[in-house]
Amino acid sequence: MIKKLDDPKTLVRQEAYEDLLYFDERAIPKLIKALKNKNRRIRCYAAGLLGELGGEHVIQSLTPILNDKDKRTREVASESIESIKKTLKLKDQHTIKVSLQKKDMQQTESRKKDHVELVIAKGAQYAKTSGFERVDFIHNALPEISLSSVDLSTKFLGKSIRYPLLITGMTGGYSDAEKINRGLAAAAQKHSIAFGVGSQRAMIEKPELAKTYKVRDVAPDIPLLANIGGFQLKKYSFGQIDSLVQTIEADALAVHLNPLQEVIQPEGDTDFTGVLGAISATCDKLSVPVLVKETGAGISQETAIKLKEAGAKWLDVSGAGGTSWSKVEYLRYLKNAGVHGFEDWGIPTVEAIIQCRGVLPLIASGGVRSGIDGAKAIALGADLCGAAYPFIKALRAKSLEQSLGVFEKQMQICAYLTGSKTIEELKKAKMRIN
Ligand SMILES: Cc1cc2nc3c(=O)[nH]c(=O)nc-3n(C[C@H](O)[C@H](O)[C@H](O)COP(=O)(O)O)c2cc1C
């Protein structure tokens, strides 16, 4: 049969290629080679057969054929790519369903794993933007400082950091999460920035999971944030909440508000009555400061004032324009998710910063995707910027160190080009909102 692939008669060659199909994926290299055949019919035929066999790397080989000089070959290659993409999507959805059905994992643990894997694989980002593209620094053509003199170091939770960045809380509570938290925390320590673990609800339910959040041995010096949902403050005792902070030796407790996400989850908590009171009680008793954060839908001025009165010491606006938690849940539950239509719900980050600045010390996260966005957030009134999605993606791609380096450089250059030597001067840099 292999010999027939080089037969001078087109028909014989076609038959041989068709036979290759029965040899499953092992036929793929031969067919990919055939995409370069001088004979347009062979190229066309191979493109069609590759569509049947599929696989992500086949898409890569078929992509150049979209520019083939033969029209029919181009069409067939395009159809094959579409068909492979469809199959991959179905497989993906199946994998997610299977992961959801795993009975041996507690629901909380499996949910955290699904979230991380879905966000990394699918992005699940807002369609609307955080608004940073509408904000420009007024360029200073005569900065009268040197780039090397820029120093963006600041204090956060009583500790010094080299530049004003927090890797916001994402995960914990399952075996891979331990590696993720330790990887993020070690990089944060190396870059001297702040880090937060994800929701510690799983370790209340299963104390043996505490090790998946413990990072002090790799991050001894940086500001470290514990994390729990506002809803859980109602449910668990003060002792249980306090132990979340003590166990991981955190400098503050981040309390996350996520009514949007919960309302989309079929098993979500949809009674937020009493959450403000529970935050207030926690702020009264806890020995470390409480920071209240959203999870991507933003905080308004009215809410910020209530949180200040409740005793919160910091806010993270976590506005819309970055990771969309309703989108994540829609992806997770596919057709069984709650009411659709809330993919783009939320206050964009820039608007949330403008609403909340001056109320409490502020962290700006939600769609902060570069040090330039971060510097704009500082100039708009935040004290620190933060991000989640770009850093978990970079960790998985083994490029976290590089990403953090670029982020810092971008912030420094923004300071330089506005003539700002320090974070205090950057806060006063002139801006234009388009
Ligand atoms: C994979 C993932 C998991 C998250 N889990 C948590 C969490 O457990 N607790 C929390 O407060 N926020 C959580 N968040 C929200 C982030 O901390 C952040 O507020 C939000 O994603 C907006 O930032 P981004 O646009 O940079 O992702 C998570 C975000 C991601 C991407």
C-alpha cells in the first residue's frame, strides 16, 4: 500500500490514501506529507482525510493549506479545520462533564480545579473592557529624570514590596493547587510583590488540605493574604475563620464577594442577607486587617462606604473587563447553568477605581493585563494593582518570571515617561480619559 502512494496513476494513489484511514492516527504523518504533493488532487484529498482523523496538531499542518493555489483544496482544508475544531470542542466538553461528575472529590475541591482548568483553557474573559484603553497618560517629553532613578517600592500590610503589584487569590484545596500556590508565591517572593491564596473554604471542610495553601517557607518576606467568601463568614465560627489566617501565617484576610458567580451556579448560595454584618463582626475580632474584594464584577462607591463603616481596611475593586465568573460558570455547567445573559455584568475596573478612590486604600484588579494598565490604575487613584488570570496562565506556560519582569519594566517606563520618580509622583501623573 505504501508503494501505491507514489503510483503514477492518481486513482491508485487516492485509493492508497483512503486505505490509510483504516490505520488511524498512524496515517497522519503520511497525509501531512501529502499536503505538499505537486498534484492538487492529492493535496485536496489528503486535506479531506486529515479532517476525518483530526487532532490539534493537524490543524497546524492544515492552516498553510488555506492559502493553497487550488481553490477546492483551500475549501476542503477550511472544512477539515472546522470539523476538527468541532470534535475537539465536544471532547473538551465531555472532559469537563466527566470532571464534574467525579464522585470521589468533594464538591468544593472539584469546583476549584474546574475553575482553574477552565480559565486556563478557555480564557472566560469579559467581552467588554476594563476601560484602561480609554485612559492615557499625558506624555512628558522632558521628564528630567533617568529611568534608573525610578523607584516604585511601597509598603503594603506593613511590609516593603519592590513595585505595587498583588497576585490575587485563585486557588487551593486540591493536590495540583499546592504546586500552583507555591509556584506563584515563590515568584512573588523573588520579585518582592504581594500574593494571595484562593478561597480556603476547602480547608475548613477538610483540614488536611491546609498544606495546599501553605507557602510561607517559599515566600517568607512578602505580604500574604488569606481568603474566604463573605457568605462563608456567616456560616463558620470566628475560630474557624481565624485559623485560616493563622495556619498560613497571613498578613491580612481577603474576604471575597461573588454574588454574581453564586447566582449562576446551580448549587450556589443566593441569600446574601447578613454578609455585611458578618464582615463587620470579623473586622472587629480579627487580629489582622480585613481586605474586601470582588471577584471581577466591581465595587461601587456606595458598597465601598458600607465596607469602610463595617471596618474593612482595604478594598480590591476587582472590576469587570478581565475574568468573567459568570462565563466560567456557564462553561462549567454548559446547558445546566443558571439564567443566561449575565456574561458581561459588572462595573468596569476603571469606573470602579474612580468610584472607590478616597474611600479606603485601594487595590485595582480585573482586566489589568500589563504594567501599563497597572500604572494607569495607580495614577487613577489605586495604591496597588492586581491580577489573577495573566499570572496563572504564565505559570502554566512556564513564563511567569518573564511576565512579572515585563510587568515591572512597563510600570517603570510609565513612571519615567511621566517624569515620576516614585509611586507618590506616579499617583499625581497627569491623565486624559477619552
Ligand atoms: C482561576 C481563578 C480562580 C479564582 N479564585 C478566586 C478565589 O478563590 N478567591 C477570590 O477571592 N478570587 C478568586 N479569583 C478572582 C481573582 O482573584 C480576581 O479578583 C479576578 O479574577 C479578576 O482579576 P483578573 O481579571 O486579573 O483575572 C479567581 C480568579 C481566577 C482566574
